[in-house]
Amino acid sequence: MKNFYNLIALLIIVSVMYSCVPQRKLEEEQAKRQTCDKDLAALKISNQECETKLNEKEKILADNIKQIAELQTDSTQAGVNFRKFASKYETLNTINEQLLTKYNSLLAGNMADTKKLSGELQLTQNQLLKKQDELKELEGQLNNQKKNLDALTAELTKREARVAELEGVLKNKDDAVNDLKKKLSDALFGFEGKGLTITQKNGKVYVSMEENLLFASGSTTVEVKGVEALKKVAKVLEQNSDINILIEGHTDDVPMTGKGEIKDNWDLSVMRATSIVKIITKNSSVDSRRLTAAGRGEYFPIDPAKTAEARKKNRRTEIILTPKLDELFKVLETN
């Protein structure tokens, strides 16, 4: 707009300079002035249209920015700045072309006007060069940020692949646990609800056997019906070599009064667990390295009440079956 006002002032000066010329010259100058006024009005309209289009583009740009993900914020901002400077560059380039046209048309006229227009043209060219440098710098920043974003995206893809692999391993483990529980339920169908329960929790299968199914009171020798149940368990374990086996003996809180080999509830719980381990290894090809015998004594009761019913629940042996996690550990070590 400043250039337009300068042009009007220029025309007024020219009119004053030539105020002493004959009427014909005056009319010619007035005609030229009217032509310039029309050109000026047309340029104003063109400028307003450019500003309207620029506003529309900036609105579209603002709407697009809102849809960009947070991870791309820095990169997008650089892109926004790049596009703004590009738009300004195009605007300045348009103005420069208009000034060149005016410059060529007035070159044969007043030398002072020519010098002024030349100065304005030079200023515009300098501004264009500056904007070009800024655009190049922004373009470099945008490329660097894009490289960083690509690297982050690649790393995220790797992590997603690792998670998917781990989820697959965990699913296989859960499937194995479900399958194992079903096999045990099928094998021990006649015993469930008769002093034996099979449950699944925390990724493990628990076969809990009450004392009256396995042992006489205070004894570590497994009864006939208990041996039969354990043989069925052993056959299932024999067919599932990727399962670790923990045998836990549990007692009630009544102290042992015997003076023989069994001194207390610790001895009783451990020796009962050991007896079960021996029956499993004797009646199957289960690798002994998969078996662990442990005694919990009276310290992990199902029911802490001091009643006969609660103590009966607590006198039990649990076979805890856990899938081996070697495959999961390999994935973790690889990652």
C-alpha cells in the first residue's frame, strides 16, 4: 500500500511540475492521471483479493494444524512457518513483478521517479533474498525434524513388534495353562469334589488335595486312593514336559506331639510333599529336575479360624503347576 501512496504523490508532483504547460498538455497529463488512478484502483482491488485469498489459506492452514499429532508438533510448526514464508514470498514476488511493470512504463519519464522506483525495487529484491534465506533455513530445520520423527517412528515400530511377540508368548502360556487344567480335570473327573479341587489363578494350575484323600492323621504314607489320583496326575504331567511342578505340604495349627522322626508341623508338611514327589517319579517318566518338594507347615492356612472345619481345610497338599517361561525370557534377552 505504501508503494501506491508513493505513486499518487509522484503523480501530484508531476502535475505541479507541468502546471505551466499549455492546456493541451494539461489535459494529456490529466488523462494520464485518470489512467493512473484507474490503475491504482485496480491494484487496490487486486491487493484486497490477494489479502482475502491469503486469509482463506491461513484459515485452511490453521484447521489442518489442529489435526496433527502431538509427536509431530515441532515438525509441523516448522512446516507452518515454512508455508507462511512461502506465501509471503509469493506475495512479494507478485509485488515485485508489478513494480517491474511500472518501472518499465515510467522509465522514459522523470528520472527522479525512475530512481525512486529503482530504490523500491532494490528494497523488494533484498527482502526477497532475505525471505529466501529464511525459507532455506526453515526447510533445513524441517528436514532435520522429519529425520528425527522417522527415527522415532522406526523405534516405535520395533517396540510394537516386541510387545506383539511378548503378547504371543503370554497367550501361548495361557493357552497351555488352560489346556493343562482341562487335561487334569478330565483325568481326575472321579476325584473332583471328593477331597480334590483344580483351580487356575495367576497363570498357574493348582491341584489341591485334602488330607483325608492322601494321608491318615499324622502319617506321611500316601493312602491307596491317593496313590491312584497321583498316578493320574503323573500321566498328565508326563505328557506336558514344559511345566514346572511344585509340591507344597500344609498342616493345621495343632502342634505335633510325637517324639519320633516327625518333630513338628514343618517336618510333617515337608515329608508329605516328599512322599508325593516319590510317587510321581516312580509312576511316570517325569524328569525329577522339574519337581520341587516344599513344606509350608501351618503358616499358609486357607481359613485362619480355630474351628475343626477350618483346620480340616488347612490340612492339604497342593500341586502347583507353572508353565516354563524360557521362551519369554529369550524374547526379553533378545530385546
